[in-house]
Amino acid sequence: MAGVKGDKFILWFNEVGLSDVPLVGGKNASLGEMYQKLTSRGINIPNGFAITAYAYRYFLEYAGIGKEIVDILSDLDTHDITSLKEKGYKVRQLIQNAHFPPELEEAICNAYEQLAAGLGKNDVDVAVRSSATAEDLPDASFAGQQDTFLNIRGKENLLYACKRCFASLFTNRAISYRHDKGFGQLDVALSIAVQKMVRSDSACSGVMFSIDTETGFKNVVYITAAYGLGENVVQGAINPDEYYVFKPTLKLNKKAIIGKKVGDREIKMVYSFEEGATTKNVPISHEERHRYILTDDEIIQLAEWACIIEE
């Protein structure tokens, strides 16, 4: 759709930044900010686009299910677990069984085609990630409550994953949290990130922080790493490798790695090409379990990127 940002179904990463959280959610806003400001500095951010919060609300209005969602959850008692499960399931099914507006479906498919063409592919593999418009507030944090879908290929699979993302705004946990924090069930909207996948299942992935997360000490970069896709790290399914880099000596180009610890891991998540599954966990070898995943050069490179991002 044409018009101002707030009336678009699709916004590319090079069109959004931190000021656009109400339009594309916290995750997309951060991805856009990084894509615009860091790629020119040698930090690789895979390209992608946001399906906007406007698109989510447009979908609910077109399908005519907004009032029905409110009605289903109107007499919610979050302490009645059985009732919460039943109501949550009803809402999620309502969303997944609803039809996308043709113009929204076309916009999503066109953006996917454009992303694939830019990479010289037909059915490019993408991550489909939820991005809520109220992920981190002073008195509430909605981050991590919605779903992510990996290794999604083809338009039909993308549309199905998007609908499941929208439905995941109404997981039992998310419904209960909004209710207990005093938010209306339609107060928070969902945007979706559609981003080119990195084949980390052929190597490794992890999470990096520009401070020590345990103590808040600001002079270290803390890096975690695990074999395969990063979902196992994010979900806490494994204990990853841990690496610490001291920033002051890093900036002096001196030896800066001050801590290394091999994680406790027996599995890794990889792409699945089996019917009905896009990823799967497989065992790792005895050798892989007992060696460091990252080389010292890789640790230093990541730490340097962390410092650039922090700046």
C-alpha cells in the first residue's frame, strides 16, 4: 500500500529504526537500526522486511474477529488454568482459520519475491520472527512471549508461518501476562520480521552482550556459542560455550580474552527437509562436545563488533 509509514503493510529494514517501535515492534525496529547503521561498518546484518502492526490490525478487522477475541477473553480468570488453556486455544484457532485480506497476502508475497530476487534465489529460506509493539516497558516486558519459525521456504509456507506468528500473540502465557499487568488483550499489536536465514546449522551461533550480564560490569564483552541454529541457546535447551573479552586491552590491540569455558551440549539444531518439520535436533560428536566452538580470532572479531554496536 502507498502512503505514509503508518499505513503500509510492509516496511523494509532500511526504512525503519528505533523510533518506529509502534509500527514494527521492538525487534524489527532494532534490526532496522542495525541494518542501516552497521552494514557499512562491516557488520553483516541479513536483509529482510517487517510486516507491520498496521497489517496485523488490518487483518483482524478484515476477518472481523477482534470483537470475538475480546468476548472469548472477557471473563478471564488467569488462576483457572483449564479455562485459560481453553480460551487461549479458541483464540489461536480463530486467528489461524481466518483468511488474509487479498491485498495483504499479495504484499507479503511480493516482498518475499523481492527479497529472494535480491539474493538470486527463488524460494529463499527465511526466519519468521514475532515483534510485539510493547516488548519492553518500564513496568512490563513482553519480549520472548511470541513464537519464531525457522527455515521457512515458499510463499504458502510463509503465509502459514505469519498466521501462526499472529496467533502466538495469544499464547496462554501472553494472555495471562497482559491480563495481570492491566493491558487490554488488543492493546498490544504484533509485527513480524521476515529475514534471510544464516546457515548457522552448518557451523555455530550464539548470543553476545556488551556487558557482563551477571554483574553489570561494563568493561567486558560476554559471548555465548553453540553448534547449530541459535534457538537452543535462546530457549535454554543447552549450556553454551562462554567467552569473556576485556574491552580496554581489546581497544589497545593487545591480548584481551580473559575467560573461556566449554559448554555442556549433546545436541544441535539443524535444518530439516522432512515432511512437516523445518528444523530438528541431532546429536553432536564426542569431539564436538569437548572442544571450544570459537577460535580466538573469531572471539576477537565478535568482540570488536560488539564494541562498534555499543558505540
